Amino acid sequence: MQLFNLSLPFTHETLTQRYEEARRTWYPSRYAGLTNNPGKYMEMYKKGEVKTKEIQAAYQLLLTYLNAQQKP
């Protein structure tokens, strides 16, 4: 929840919106035009890859939590 800056209770719409924002921010190829230094680009690209995987895992976990809360 910290990754998406959420607090309980939260909705599916809020979670999805924050997920999309985080994903756009950390998308690895976003860094292509930010620097002419190939070493710096690769460093940021790899950091973006790691962060994107964290974001995806956190989203799936929170989505599972929401689905479990909605079941009677």
C-alpha cells in the first residue's frame, strides 16, 4: 500500500489509478530521452525494470486482497 500511497479502505478504481501512475513513472524505456550517457541510461533502465516488477507484484497482491474482501 505504501508503494501506491494508499490507506484502508481503498477501492478498485483508486488502486488501478495509482497503479497506472506508478507504472508510467517507472516504465524502463521512459529514460531513453533523459540522458545522452549510455551508462546512466542503462542504470536507470535497470532500476525501472526492478521497480516495475515491484509495482506489478504489489498490484496483484492488493487486487487479491480486494477480491477476497468483496466475497461474501
